[in-house]
Amino acid sequence: MKILKSFIIFVCISLTLQIQAQENKCLNEINNQVWSNFTKAFETFDHDLFGSLHTEELVRVGGNSKLIRNKTDYINGYASRWKTNKTPQTISFRFLERICNDTKASERGIYKLTVNDGLPNEQSYYGKFHVIMVKESNLWKLLVDYDSNEDNTINEKSYKNAFAIDDF
């Protein structure tokens, strides 16, 4: 009986480790393919790179503005804004929940957008996001992107309480 219990525990632990390794692999891919390029696009004002991170079927929801936009309208807004406004900025992400498999992912977290980065008038803005991603041609892309500052209740404390991007 002890051998059977030990075997069952071994199988359960092995399966758990396999699932965790699979999830870590997909989260690393997402970090490298989506989040690092998202940050780079913001820092370099590259709307083409930013657009490449989203599916053609993108549903973009702004909770604060109560707007739902498609990819074209959403990316064109950034292209227009970034063409004229080159205020130094950076964006970073921390996470509340990350779930993924081979082809789909759901991630919820807190972002921090800092404008006038490194200047005396530096200012940070925070929001909560929920994205749904799909894998297209072996690349992760954003399919649904929702964010809100929840009536300005999301702040530095919320950001720091979430998990780091590489904390799986």
C-alpha cells in the first residue's frame, strides 16, 4: 500500500511539474514576444511595432473612456499621437494572474506609464488591465485588451503588490 501511495504522489508531482514547465515556457514566450516589444514600442514611439503585437480582430476596450475600438482605430490613434508627441515615456507591467496554454492566454495585471521619464516633471499613471492573447503563426498576439484606472484607485501600491513580470 505504501508503494502505491508513493507512486501516486510521484505521478502527481511529475504531472504538476510538467504543467508548470509548459506554463513557464509560454509565459517566457509572451514576455519576449509581447511585453518586451510593447515596452519598446512605447519608448521608441513605434506604432508599426505596436500594431504588430495585435491581431487583426483586436477588441480594445477603454474602461475609463467607455470606448470599444477595432485595431485600425486603436493603432491609428497611437500613430497620430506619437507622430507629434515625443515626450519621453516608458511603460511597465506587473501581474495579478497569468494563465496560458499552447495557443491561448489570459493575463490580468497593473501597468505603470511614466511620462517625462527621468526629467524633473516625471509623472506616472497606473491602470489595471486584462488581455486575452492567441498564438498566430507561432507568435503571441493581443486579441482583447481592456484597461481602466478604476476611478483613479490604481496606484503605486497596487503596482508594487502585483507580481513581477518574471515571477512565475
